[in-house]
Amino acid sequence: MTGQNKGQNGVKMRLRHIKGAEEEIANSPYVIQDPKAVKGKWRQLFGNPNPIRIEIGMGKGKFIMELAAQNPDVNYVGIERYSSVLLRGLQKREQLELSNIYFIRLDALELAEVFEAGEVERIYLNFSDPWPKDRHAKRRLTSDRFLAVYDQILDREGVIEFKTDNQELFRFSLESIPQAGWKVLEKTFDLHHSDMAQGNVMTEYEEKFSAEGKPICKLTARR
């Protein structure tokens, strides 16, 4: 994950830096400025004992904000590494009346510094950068390096949900996840024409790719 974002079929494109993004993020009441100080205290922050679900690489936040609106009895944390992308999510957030969602700016490798063991119930990975070159495989969010991090924060029955339009990344994930000691619970190479489509919430990328007739892949996994 570098200073680039995903384009069509996972092709990376340059992120355009938005002047003043860091300042707006630093002043936003919707962004946890020191997430490491909240480790083990997320339910106190939300003010309830509800389960916590996170999206890694939330982009502009359509997916996680829609989930938060649909599920007021679940707490959500949107994680985005890039300021200019996170800012777009904040602009949408300001228009919504939600009390069960916060954002943090963080690299996914630091998740165990922010969440205590077992503090997270579910992790969403949507249209992650495929890092197509073999030498970059460890940077993929479904590689063993990242799975080891998820293992530290998910509760015993915790689940990962992964969606992508990139079939090569999906096939890689179907191999890497079991190799890391996890079990793939469900999988499909064509989400919108499968039983897994029930209750599906689409991301911005998903809407775009689906409109172009591209099939969406999805899997769920548990340790």
C-alpha cells in the first residue's frame, strides 16, 4: 500500500493530494486522533457493549457508513491510510446522523497496536490493492503477514469478509488463507449471482465494476 489507489481491475493510479486534508482530519470529531490510546477501550468510546467491526482501506466510506446506518447495534471503525481519501469519507460522514462509527488513519500492519486481542468481531477487506508482481505478494492484505495481524485482534469466532474484482488476487487469497491456518467458509467468483449476495452492501468500486458487467469475487474466512 503506497501513495497510490486502486483503479479499474486493481490497476493503481496516483492519488491526488488535497491541500489541507491533514488539517481537516486533525480537527474532525469523527476521527480518533490517537487510536493507540483507545486500545482495549473501544466499547467505552462508543458507550455500549456492542460488537466492533472494521473495514481496512475504507476509501470514501460508502460501504461502512451504509452498514453503520443499517446496523445501529454494531460499532464500526473505518481505517484508511491516505489523508486525501479519508477526507472524502469525512465529507460524507458530516451529512449523516450516526453514533456508531469512527474513522482512523492507520497502516493495517499497526492494527494490533490499536485493538486488543479479541476486541474485533469482523474485518472487511474490499477491493484491496492486488500488488500483482510476485515480489510484492507480502503487501497483499490477504497475505500471511497481514493474516497474522488479524489473528491478534479478532475474537475467537471472528470472521474476515473479502471482496475483489481481481481474480488473480482472489485465487491467491484462496491459497494463502488456508496456508496460514485459516478456513475459507464461503466463496464465489460471481457474488451478485450467488447465494452470498443476500444483504450485500456495495462499495463505490463494486458499483462501478458491476455496471461494467465485471463479476465480483467474495470469500469469508475464520481461524
